[in-house]
Amino acid sequence: MDNEIYLPRLIDKQLTLELKTFGAVCIEGAKWCGKTWTSKHHSKSAIYLGDPSRNFQNKELMKLEPKTALQGEAPRLIDEWQEVPSVWDIVRYEVDERGKKGQFILTGSSTPIQKGILHSGAGRISTIRMRPMSLFESRDSSGEVSLESLFDGTFEAKATAEIDLETLIKLTIRGGWPGSLGLSYEQYSLIPKEYISSIINHDIYRLEGINRNSNKMHRLLKSLARNESTTASISTLKKDIMEYDNDELDNDTISTYLTIFERLFLIDNQMAFSNNIRSSTRIKQSVKRHFVDPSLAIALLGANYNDLLNDLNTFGFMFEALCERDLRIYAKSLGGELYHYQDYKNREIDAIVQLEDGSWGAFEIKLGADAIDEAAKSLIDIKNGLESEGAKTPDVLAVICGLSNFAYRREDGVYVVPINSLMP
């Protein structure tokens, strides 16, 4: 491949390390997020099991002559390995036979019901989750401010690249799909719509071999879009579908469909945070609902640029999803995790980043600079409240904003960082 046009991804470093550590590495994640392109960048030979040429010849070869299919210079890429689920055991066995590191890279855009019929692959095959591009990876963030600097004390205040509302809306509509980079608005706005159509009409059947009710699945997806960046329960989704679509899905059906969407990496929920807070107040455990990319929610709502420009309340939820997508990617690259916080005293924190050493930061997300003061006050009030309860308090307080061109630390200690300046 042409390395000159490969845009580096944040998982490159992790992939390089794990290829030196394990016999094989599996990169899994949503379709079209760049798994194959990144894997080709790190591999020296490849076989594509989803290639339809000659009646899926590669797929049949892997089933009938796996030894032959695995032949090739290492690391050998096996693309869309889930097309032949036995590949997991075949690769695990071959890794044992060769006794060498970095032999294979597997990619998968869905998760089979059981990975490894005979063996989990523990110790032989590591797994990396890949997501769509962050603004930093797509070069829409200047990277002038690092997330890590907020934690390690190296942060420096600075003027950052200017950005306007039109650009923010269009970046959110475009999403982090590598294939959308460089396209016009008219072109890239079509891609998330086609993505949803492909998932519903093709991928779900290929995943299970079961004909699901595509209309009901589409209605659930639309409900998830209406509840993007909220902690909507299954009961809430059920009522929402009845209200907007006059259709009824029972709780079991909704749960089944949500599991399918997770296996296809279509949704990427934000878990609740409670680690080591030790608060006397009960903490809610509801997940915050997200698509893997906010562009999918916008497509399901049928919203265009003008719609979002004229409905900044809806765009606020989509912007929050954009920021939390990026924060998750950045946190993961630092070995951390992304959460959210809600308790029964009605205290909420949009996003929490916890690093490997246990330190954690509380982040509020605001579109306009006029909301920064309120967000900072909320963070300080929550920190003081947790402290008065003897709970563990955040090490970092920060507001991630859209329409601002300064990164700085306020007198009250709260950081303000524009999303288009952030990097890991």
C-alpha cells in the first residue's frame, strides 16, 4: 500500500507493541472505521475472506485448506475473519506451532456468538478495539492541547485554532469515517445513511442467518437516535417507539436487538462510573447511550445541516456525542477508560476519564463559550459535595467546548479546552 497517503491512527502504537508481544492480534470494530487500511499498513501479506470474487474463493479456501490460506509473509492479514469463525482456533493452533510473535493480524466488523470453539486464544491472540477517527486523527483538531497534560501538570495556556458553528455541525454530520475525508457535504452526508441501510438489510442476516423484522429494528435505531447522549432505559425506548412510530416492541425484543447492535459495533455505550469514589450517596448505574459515531444518529433522524443549525438543542446532544467519542479514543490511547456519572442527588458529570494509575478527571461538555461559567460551577459544586461526603474527588476538572479559541486554566482551577485543539 502507499504509505504516503496513510493517515496515522492512535492504535498504531498499541498494534506495533502487541505484535511484538503476541502471536496474533485481532482488530475489531465498526465497518468502515479503517481496520483493514491500518492492518494493511502493518502487514506483509493478506487474505480477504469477504472478497466475493470467484464465488468467495478465499472463504472456501480457508474452510477447506486452512494451512494454505495461512501461507504468506508475516504478519499476515486475515480480513473479516468472522466470515469463517473457525479461523480463531486455526490461528491459535498455528501460533502455537510456529512459536513466534507477530504472525497474524485479524480484523472483524462483528463478533461471532463464540470466539474460539475450542480455545479462547488467551495468551496467543490479543484484541484491540478500533473506532472511527477522532478529530485529531482526521486532522480536524490541531492537537495543541493534550489530554495527558491536564493530568500530569504540563498544561500550558494558549490561543487555539478558530472554529465556527458551521464547521462543527458539518464535522459531526461527516463523522469519523476515513472514506468521508476530502468529500463534499453532499457526498459525505450520504455515507451514514448507506451505512445504516447496509447494517439492517445485509449485515444482521449475515451475522445470525435469521430474518429479523427490519422495520422494527429501524424503529429502535431511530429511538436510540432520539435518545443519543442520554441514559434512556429500555422502558423509555419502548415508550418512545410507541409515541413516535405507533409500534410496540416488548422488552425482550429490544434487549435482543440491542445485543445485535453491540455485536456489530454499531452502538458504543458509556458506562457509569463508581470506581473508588466511596460516596455515601447511591450512584446510578444506567449506561449513556451512544452510536459508535454521532453521524449515524443524525442520519437516522433525517437531519441535515439546516435542521441542526435551527435546532441547537438537538445538535447539543450530537456535539456531546462527538466530544465523548473523541475523549474515549484519547483515553484508550493513554490506557484509560471513559465513563459518565449520575447519582440520586441529581448530580451529573458528562464524561469521566480514568487513567491506569487511578487518577480521574471530570469533564463537562458545552457547545458555546457562554455556558462555561455554569459548567465550571457545576463541576466545583460536585467536587465539594463529594469531598464533604468523604468520597474520592476528581484530580482534574475541565470543560470541553466547541465555540472557543482559547485553552486555559481558570482561577477556580477548572480547565477550558476547545475540542478542536485536543489530542491524547
